Amino acid sequence: MEAAVFILSLVDCCALIFLSVYFIITLSDLECDYINARACCSKLNKWVIPEMVGQCLSTMLMLVSMHWFIFLLNLPVAVWDIYRYVKVPMGNMGVFDPTEIHNRGQLKSHMKEAMIKLGYHLLCFFIYLYSMILALIND
Amino acid sequence: MSAPGFTNLSSSVNYNQNSTPNGGDAPPYQNGPAQTYQSMYPPTGCYGAPPQHQSYPTIPAHSTPAPSKASMTNSVHSANYYQSNHQQQQQQQQQQRPVPQHHVAPSPYSAPPSQPVPSSGPVPPHAQYNQQLQHPPYATPGSYYGPQSYHPPPAQHTSQQQQQQQQQPTLVPAPASGPGAPLHPIVSYPSAPGNSQYGTLSSSQNNTTPGVLPTQMGAPLHQYSTSRPASTTAAQPGYGVAPPSQLVPTVNGQGSTVHQHYDRSCQSSLSYNTYSGAEADQLPSGTPSTSVHSSPGHHQGGDTSSSSTGSASPVPNSYDSLEGGNFPDSMPPSNDMTNQAAPYGSYGYPNMQQGYHQGPASHADSSPSHDPYGQSSYQQYSQPFPNLSQLSAALGGLSGVPELEVEALTPINLLQERSLLPPRPLEAPEPNLSPELKKVNCSPQTFRCTLTSIPQTQTLLNKARLPLGLLLHPFRDLQQLPVITSNTIVRCRSCRTYINPFVTFLDQRRWKCNLCYRVNDVPDEFMYNPVTRSYGEPHKRPEVQNATVEFIASSDYMVGTKRLQVNDNSTTNQLRPPQPAAYLFVLDVSHNAVESGYLKYFCDSLMENLDKLPGDSRTRVGFLTFDNTIHFYNLQEGLSQPQMLVVSDIDDVFIPSNDSLMVNLKESKELVKDLLTSLPAMFSQSRETQSALGPALQAAFKLMSPTGGRITVFQTQLPTLGAGALQSREDPNQRSSNKGVQHLGPATDFYKKLALDCSGQQIGVDLFLLSSQYTDLASISCISKYSAGSIFYYPSFHFIHNPAQLEKFQRDLDRYLSRKIGFEAVMRIRCTKGLSIHTFHGNFFVRSTDLLSLANVNPDSAFAVQMSIEDSLADSSLACFQAALLYTSSKGKRRIRVHTLCLPVVNQLSDVYAGADVQAITCLLANMAIDRSITSSLSDARDALVNAVVDFASAYKSNVSNLQQSGLVVPAAMCLFPIYILALLKQKALRTGTSTRLDERVFAMCEFKTQPLEQLMRMVHPDLYRLDNMSDQGALHLNDTVVPQPHLLHLSAENISRDGAFLLDCGYVFYLWIGKCCNDMFIRDVLGCTNFASIPPNMSHIPELETPLSQRVRALLDWLQDNRAFSSMMHVIKDDASTKVTFFQHMVEDRSESASSYHEFLQQVQQQMSK
């Protein structure tokens, strides 16, 4: 059972890692002027909700399986994702707004955020992997 | 001064003459140079004397132009030509013509430069012409600059030489030097010192010699005054226009040319770029364009050159005239050249040599010798020069001390000093650059930086607590603009910067980019200079002589490629010719609109301006009206009357007909006129109160997307139907709340998305909002904000009840319909490596980090950017910014307008403060505050503004001022900062506590983001003058009118007395306040009323009376009005209760019901500082 939970979160985590990489690549494309802001933002906004869902999913899994430590590790990120989504001003086109992404260093902060998330997901990945192996051995 | 023909004299002549006078006047140079020369350059001698000779004279030639006034142009050309091409000729001529040679110099050189050139004036060009025709322009460069002389001449060359020789005889006959000769010496003489300086200065130096300053002054002034009043040093718009002044400037210009030369040479040590810039400006202005055109020689030359490089000038004084402008050719070459003695160097050489030989001898006293010169010229021409501050700057320069800087840094205790305002509206501070650079630098009206001295590092910038940013007005109406047609537009290969006056020429073949420091090749075509018609002078090309130039772009810059970038998704429109001008008018015809009565006035106005709409024979127009349905108009040529097509399915809008809705204006003009006459009546009975703005915009978008163009939307109420419907969000009870203001941001992203779609299809949407109720401008304005449109708002517009708004509407429409427009534009702002832009303000869509997409660009909107310093700028002493605007003109030409600004980099905090531009800082802060209030809250924004003052004052106190005095001390340059910030806090956009409608607030915010600096400053801090006791002291004399210059008064009621009449200039409106006890004479003479009581309550015109007082008042008003895009309204306000408020709300230094007075504000700041 426990192994199943971790396998699931492992898969989830992989997806999140890919997503983070995708964010980073797209943002750096924008930085280098390979794509325009409009295209970049519409690409990224599509994945904001899936990312949020993925993060919440693994958080919930940990909560349900009562792995408190990993749950606490996951919680802030999930909260941040939700907060960010809810806080989008009414007139904006999503978390990534093409008209503002070049202003006030938003591009940089988005980039930074994506980087931090990537690091965090990698950490989680190894934790899940370790826990999964442990669970499998225990079984 | 006398002989105009004299100018013609080519360098060679000058030289001779020079020598002559030298004998009398100035022995030192005379002999010295030649000898030194020889000694220094033995090899040259070997190569053959002729070329050197030619070049030799060049310098004097420069100087010569100064005295002689105008007509020099042709002759100069010819001279240049001459020099360059016909080196051989000269020799020959020499032989042929008995020329008195006063030259003592032992060297063989002295002889050759002799007469021929001067005399030839007009003739030589022809000769040259022929030659050019014979050979493809560049095919035989050798012929141009006679490297032959250096190397064994190839067969071809020889033949050419022969030809030349044959031609020569014809040239020679035209004698001429006679009268002018005596003068020459004087003029040319002074040049020497400069050169000598040049020779001596080490390359590292970039600071100007004090002596040089005057020149600078002289030059720019007249220059601007004649040709582009707007761009001028700052302010006095009227000047440029005045014809009488023109004469003077011309003279000036030339005079200055001379000076500059020297200066340049002094500076040349710095780098090439210096000079390249130096001359550019003066030339065009200096020489009246007429003279240019008249000259036959010149024209021919033009033709010849056209094959490779030509110039077209839509603007009156444009490049063509520029060409005409005398470019007395030779320039001191870069240092490198001296060493290398490259074949190309032959040109530049002469100067160098001169400089060199003179160098040692004259060097010591070079600067002093400058002074008198500069001064004299200065005095001579000082008249047109209005600008006090510049004057003082110049004088400061003369004395050799950077007085300006010192002055700017004088600590001022704001709590004690009460009168801070300068007598005249504030000018932009001059960057602390060498005069040459200053001269060519971009006009502050176009390009302005908050800190005219860029701090070296971000740390220093943070320490200064001032924002770093640029304010741009790139598409401003210019009176004079060099337009360049060229097959190759020279750009840096790595950063794509356009070549500009601040690049460095390493040698004739390579230039170093001033933004990324990459070394690039100079393409062949660039070696030819259309201005002087000579080859091998890339540094004298107009691109390198002007900080503002316009290129006619080749097909590389066509829309297709650009389109691809714009809209990755749409594959439909790639590679198409530049779009025709296309205008679509979207008119609200609901009941509300009909009530307000705007339709008739719009139709009338458009009818009047139909022929003035910018465009060509391809211009297309269309109309679309909407209430709860959308009406299209079929205006297809051949119809007997316009056909209305109604689409009532607003949820899924479609275009009923494909090609007949946007029609060619020329072909369907009658139908359009028909429609405009019948339109107001057509809907007069409309009872429909709903408004389907969203669907109408979608329809307009679909209609326009194949071509792009401009959509003009007139809206009178809240959109209530279909996509983009909005609800009223304003709570009238909260209008004067002190707490935050809600709903400053858009309620929906519909308009933003649509705007981005429009932007992608190169459609700009301009919005005219005429409404009496809340219309949610915050949401609707997005349609214009992101499609680079403009927004006009007429609160409580009604054609009967509100005549003032009606008049404003009509005036705005007149300007709006006839103003210039650029389609499918992009603007890229590049800065020196190490600087980066992090925030943009204005109406546009930021497509990538430094690229702004402007579907339409109009001459009235400005932009601002904030910058940060990413890497230390320590390795360069200059920071440059380049804004390049690529657009399609209304005539279907792709054009690129390039502005380049150059500023010094400093590493001292005090220098940063000395260069602070308080107006620019205020405007940038205003923009930042607007952003803040939308993303965060209004109170945050207000706090941030106050903190800006507090931070700045404490930073100054702790870092720079070592006086331990109490009180609020700021440097003089920034002494108006608190006043301006206080005024900002009392603006509609940012005020709290005073009842302000949400729409008006939002509109004020939009204005802040798009108005150019001068306009914005007048809105924020209007200019107050007292009119009833104006004296003629310091008055300007323009044409025949005297424009009095009353002093600026502080915006405080204590300056307003009942017995006076005061003028408040708020930019878009003038208030003339008449005190109760104002003397009857003023009222009678100016207003045409017998006494105070008989002044009508809503007077909005100053009658044209023939009294002297009235004339002066009107002269002042006209002068203030000059160069404003939109004509300002006039309101006469009587000193009685009802209307007084509108006037007194602008008294920003006084306490109002909800805001503190200036003194209280200072105390508040001081309190916060001590915390």
C-alpha cells in the first residue's frame, strides 16, 4: 500500500519536474527573444492549473497516508501555488500576463521561482524514491 | 564676413590666404607648421606632395566658412570634391595660375594648395560630375581619393588623371578669391590652436577644454533656433520659428562650424566619434536650405550620388539641405591613422599634420586663443540664444570651471529658502559632456534621462535613491530631420545598433559599436559621403553627424519579416508590402450618444479633415456604428448611396461583406461624404439604450485584420451587451474617501486580449470616451493601452450644456485626424552593455525584453522606461541609449527613426546629484506611482512618493552634504523635487480626500503614462504668470512681435492679488484669472469689457484687440501655445465664488481641505527623515 502511494507520488513528482523544466525553457526562450510574450504566456498559463493540481495531489497523498514530514514539506508549495493563482488580478490573463511579464522584473522572478521549484521537486523525487524502495523492502 | 563666395574657397585657397595673413598676424603658426610637418612625416613627402597639399589646406577651409554667411554651400562642395578628387588638378592649376604664394614654409607643400579651388566655386562640381559618371560610383575609389599618389598609379588612374587635367582648364578660369581673401586669414587663423591641441592631447582625455565651450553654445543654439525649434535646447519654442532670427543663426552656424572644428580636433583625441557628431547638427541648420537648392553644382552632385547613396527629404529642412550645408570636408583623423598612414588616411591626413606641426608650438596657449574666438562669436550671435541657463553654462565653461555642476550642488535649505522657482520654465539639465558630444546629443525633448550622469554601479545608484530611467518622445513632430536613403543601413553586427555619432572609428575601415563594443567593418557604400560628395570619410556621414536620423528602409525591413515575429500563430500574412493607411471609425449611436450630440460634430470635423487624413492614394476608410446591434456601411464605389448592413447577432459577430466595407477613400469620397452628412440624422430618433461595444470591437478587429490600421472608437456609456459587458463598479460615496480607491484595474481581460490580438494584426485602437456617467474607463482603456492607441476623455460631454468640452473635443479631433501617424511600428531601445531595462511605461505591448510593439505610433505619445545597472560601467566613460522606431509611414514607406543619447558615467555620488533632472525624475516617479496604485493600492503609491523625497533627502544628507546644519537640505538641482512631488500628490490621479470620479482618476493615470514630459510637467505643476504688469524686460523679439517674458510665480494664493490678472498655464488649458480690483485698463484693453462686472462668466477667448497690451498678451499666449500638439483651451475666470475653485485647486503649495501645504509637507518629510 505504502509502496503504491510512493510510486504514485513518484510519477507525480516526475511530471512536476518536467513541468518545471518546461517552464524554465519557455521563460528563457522569452528572455532570449525566441518567442514573444503572448505566445510564451499562453503556453505557460495552460500549465499553471495542472501544476497546482499535481502539487496538491501529492500533498493530499502524503496527508492521507499520514507521512507528516513529507506532507509538511509539500504544504507550503501547494499553498503558494494556490495563492498565486487566486491572487491574479481580475484583468490579467493568468499568472503569466504578457503585458506585464517584462515589467518590474517579473520575468526574472518567474524564472527564479521555476528554478527553486525544480530544485525542490528533485529533492522530493529522491525522498519519494528512497521511501518507495524502503517500503518495497519492508513489504 | 563679406564675400559669400568666399566660403567657396576650398581648403587650398584658405591655406594660402592663411599663410598670407600669418605673415602679418600670426607668425608662430605660419612657419612652424610646415616645418614640423615635414620633419614628422618624412614619408609623406616621399609619397608625393600633391595629396598632402590638398589636405593641408583643409583645415583653414573649415574656418573660413565662419565669417562668410550663407551661400557657401556649393562652393564648399566643389571645394571638397576638388580636393578629394582632383589632387592632381590642383597641382596643375597651380602651375597654370599665378598664385601669390606667401607661404614661407620650406616644404614643397606650401605651393600646391593654392588658388584653383576657391575660384572654381561652382564650376568644379561639374567637372567632377562628369568624372563620376564615367566610372561607377565606387568602382574606382582610387580616383576619389587619389591613393595613386601614394602608390604607383595603375593605368586606370592615370587615365583619369589625364582627364582631370584636361578638365582643369575649364575649372580654373572662374577666379574669385579676390575679395574674400583678406578676410580669410582672420578666420582661419584661430583654427590653428584647436588643431594644435588636437595634436597634443592624449587619447584618454575626454573632458572639454574650457575654451571650447563657447563654441558649443553658439553652435547648438542657432542651429536649433533655425531648424528645429521644438527640439531645441529646451524650451523656447518660439525662437526657431522666427524668420528674423534665422538669418542670424545661419551666420552663427557657420561660425560655429569653425569652432567646432577646433573643438573637435581637441577632442578627437578621445575618439573619432566625437567629431563625427560635432558637425552634424550645425550643418543643416547653419546653412539655409534655400541656398542649397539653388546651387546648380550641388544638384548635379546630388544626381550623381544618387546611384549609391541619396537623400530624400520630406521634411522641409531635411537632408537634402543638409547636404547643401557646407561640409568643409576634412576632419582630423583618428590617432591610429597617424601611425598607420593607411591609404585612406590621405584625406584626413592633412589635418593631422597641421595639428601636429603646430602642436608643439601653439599648444600651450591654445585654449586661451580659443577663448577670444569663441567669445566673439558668441557675442555676435548671442541674440537668438534665449536660454539663460545655457548661457551661464557657457560662461562657466569659458572660465574653465564646471560651474554648472557646482551650482547644481549648492545645498539649499528648503525650510528657509522660499523662492525656488527659476524665472523661466525649467530647462533640461545639460549632461556634463564635452561640447562636441553635447552638440550632437539627442534633444532632451525627444530623449531624456532622469540622471544625466549615469552612476557607475547599481550600488551607487541605490545610494543615490533616485530612479534611473529614460523618457522618450520618439515620434515627436520635428521641424528638421535628416532623412537618409541608403542601400545598406550600417548596424553593429552583434547588437544591431544603428551607427550613430557616438561610435568610435578605429580607422577608416572599422568602427567600434558604442553599446556592445564590437568592432565592425565600415561597408564600402558608407565610405562615400553624400554630404561632401567625397569618398573615404565615413565619420562625416549624416548618420554619424546626427543623433536623430531617419532611414528609408530597404526591403529587409518590410513587414513580412516583422509580421512573423509579431504573430507566430498567423501564417496568413507574411511578406507583404507596407500597409496602406487604413482608418476605421466605430461610432456609438445609442440613445445616450445621440443625446450628447457628438455625432454631428464628429462628422463635421471628419468631413473637414477628410483630405488631411494622412495617407496616399491607397488610403482606406470604413465606418461602423453600433448600439445593441452593429451596423456596417457599404461604400463600394458605384453605389448611389451608402448601404447600411445590420448585424444583430452580437454573440457571434461576422462581417457581412468582404471587400466593400473598407473602401478606398479616393474612389469613394462622395459616398463617404454622403454618409457623413446623413449619419447624424439617421439615428436622431434612436431609443436604444444598450451598448454592444465588445462585439463592435470584435467586428472592427475582423474588418481590419487583413490590413492593419487604426480603429477610432467613440463610446458614450458603459458597454452592457455581449462580450466585454461591464457593470458599474463605482460607489459614488467612496469618491472622496481617504481610504484606498478600488477598481483602478480592469474588471475583465476581454479588452486586454482583444488589444493584444489587434496589436498582433497591427491594429491600433484609439478611444474617445464622451460620457457623463461612469463608463469603467479602467477596463475599456485596456483596448488602447495595449494596442498603442491614445485615449481621450470628455467627462460630462454635452453639445449644449458643456460648450467648453465641445470645443476641446473639436480641437482635439482636428489635431487627431490630421496628425502624423506611423503604422505597424516597433521600437527597440538599446543601451550600453551593463544597463538593462526592467520596466516600461506607456501605451504599447512589450514583445520582448527591449522591443515595444506599437501597432500605431502617433506624434503625441511618449514612453518611459526604468533601468537598472546590471554590470559595472567602470570600463567606459560614456553610456549610450538608442531608440530605433521602425514604422510604415502613411505613404506606405518603411522608415526607421533612430535617436541616440549619450551620457557620461560617473562614480561620485555628488556628480550623480549634480546631473539629476528633477522634472524627468518627477515624471518617472509619477509613472511608477501609477503602476503601484494599480497593482497595489493608492495609499501605497502615495507613501512611496513621499518616501522618494525622504529617502533622497536623507541620502543626500548622509552621503554628500557635510554641513551639519539642521533643516531639510537638498542640492540646488533637486530643490524643486518636494514641490513637484507634492503637486503630484494633489493630482487627480493620486489625490485622496477630494471627491474624484473614478473615470477621471483613471484617465489622469492614463495621461501620466502617455503624455510627453513638458506637457506632463505643466499639468502637474502649472506655470503661473502675472499679466497686468508685464514689462518688456527680457522680452523676446520674434518676427515683429514682442513676446514678454513674465516671471514664473510660485503656485500659492499668496502670490495672487486681487488687483492683478494672472495666467495659469496648465498645458491643455489656460486660465486667465481676473482679480476683483484688477485695473480697468487691463480689462478693457485685453478683454474688451468695460469693467470687472461686465466680463461675461464663461469667457473662453481673448478678443483680438489692437491695443498694445492685448497684443502682448496674445503674443505671449501664442508663444506658449507654440509647439503644443493640441491647442489649449482658454478660460477667463473671474474672482467670484463659483468658478474660482477650478483655478485655486492648482495652487498646489497651499493647504487644501485634505492635503497639506508645501511647508507642512516639508516638515512631514523632515520628521520622517529623523525617524
